[in-house]
Amino acid sequence: MTNLTAREDEVLAYILGYISDNNYSPMLREIAMKFGFTKMRASQLVDSLVRKGRIRKTSGYRGIRIK
């Protein structure tokens, strides 16, 4: 697997913790609010995590899944 940037690592840790606590994934809006950036930036980071094989996306607004 490809190495993650520091920001990607933070976002992945947040997603893992969120799923552990809530039994469902966060929305892009929730990721953006947590880190103080736009929903577009959250989408870019999630897409990067998908490309690097750390998560996968399914349809729906809570469509982030852990590999």
C-alpha cells in the first residue's frame, strides 16, 4: 500500500474512530467540519484514500467503508 500524508492519516484515523463509535461512516460534511476545510477538500482526501487502497466508497451519503 502507498504511504499516506499526515493529513490523510488524520482523516483515516477520524473515519475509523467515527465508524467504531457510531457503527456507520461520517458524511463528507462531517469530515470537513472536523478538520476545518471545505467539503470539496474532504472529498479529495477520501478519494485519495480510496486510490491508496485504505478505504472504499459505496453509493449513499455515508458510503465510506473500511477495507
